[in-house]
Amino acid sequence: MEETESMRYEEFVKKLLEQQIGTGILDPAKLPQLGLYVDQAASLLNRQLVGEARDSKEEGITKSMVNNYTKHRLLPRPKNKKYSSDHLILMTYVLHLKGILSMQDIQLLIKPLVENHESPYEDKIDLEALYQITGELQRKEQAYLLEAAEKDIEQIKERLAEIDLADDDMLGMFLLAVNLSVRANAQKALAEQLIQQFYASQAKTTAKTAAKADAEMKAAARAMARAEKAKAAKALKAAKNSKPAKTAKPEKATKSPL
């Protein structure tokens, strides 16, 4: 705490950002090839994603959270109560998103990956390769954030100097925090629009197509049932009309009088 108080705010911000670089990113190479029970899965993700930098008051990843994600189809169902590396990667994506997006948006975003994992017909998406790309982008973004923050700090100091407040760390921190928040809100809004305009509209189209196909199948089934009923009625009528005529009883022979 004393070290923080003795720092200028720009030094403090730089130190925080440098500490964040490389953190919160899953390493697929370190994922076990054997399935893990839910407690083991939560413990592994807490070590790799949360780590020692987490606030001690924060709950972290729990068994109930994992079970809840599975219940709401954010994760495929575990096989024999064990979670594979694919489960852990999907779980990590959910954890990345849950602080920014609504649960409904996360479901729209994750659903195609879950359905692909469970489908016996589709070619499987390589989730480890997919997350490798995510990790690369995250590291690049963290480095960019440090660079952007340093530029923001310089601009803030220059503008505050113009109004004779260059040495006011509180106002410098205030302006930087506001700018970071505005930037985060803009990125959040863009992500939500992407999901709503692509995934939500796609989901509606899929639902309409499925509903139309279901209605057509039901109509075809009803038409088939009517045709079968008419065919049965026709066969019954034909059977009645083709019954053989009753043969006349032979006349009784009359006895000739003797």
C-alpha cells in the first residue's frame, strides 16, 4: 500500500497493466487428456485463469457454476460425469464473456459450438486450435491496452497542464478511468450488436425454417392418414360388393306314389 501511495498515478497504472499481460489466458497445452470431475475442472480453471492475482473475496469458479452452465446448455453434458478438454475450453469462453454479456447473448454465441460438439454427423471444430487464436488475440490486446493507456496519460497530462492542473493525480486518474470505461462500453455495444444481428437473426431464421418443416411434416402425415383411411374405406366397400350370391337350396325330392 505504501508503495502505491508513493507512486504517481501513471506509474501505478503502468504497473497494473504490466501485471495483467499474459494473465487470464488458458494454455490448451496444459489441459489434461483424461476427463476431470467437476471439482477437479473448477480447481484447474481457478489455477490457470484466476490465480493469485484474484481478490481473496472473489468466489472464483465453483462446482455449482459449472453445473449451472451445463444445465443452461452453455456446456455439453459431461460423459460419465467427467469433463474433457473441450468442456474446459468452452467453460473458459463462458468465463471470459459472463462479465460483459448477458446470459442470453452468451447462449446465442456458444450454442453452435455446443451443438457441433454433440453432433454425431458434423465435422468437429478443433476447440484447442480455436482457443489458441483467442489467446494470441488476448495477449495482443493486453499489450495494446498498455500502449494506449500510456498515450492517454500523456494526452491527459498535457490537457490538464493547459488549465494549470498538471500535478493533480486524482483528476488524471478520473479522466483515465472514464476514458477506459467509455472505450469498454463501446466495445461491449459492438459485441452485442454483432451477436444480435448475426446470431439472433440466424437463430430466428433457423427456428422459422424448423417450424415450417415441422408444419409440412405434420400436414403430410395428416394427408397420408386421410389417404390410408380412404383406401381402407374403399377396400371395405369393394369387399362388400364382391360377396358371392347366395345359392338356392336344392328342392326336396318328392316321393313317387306306388
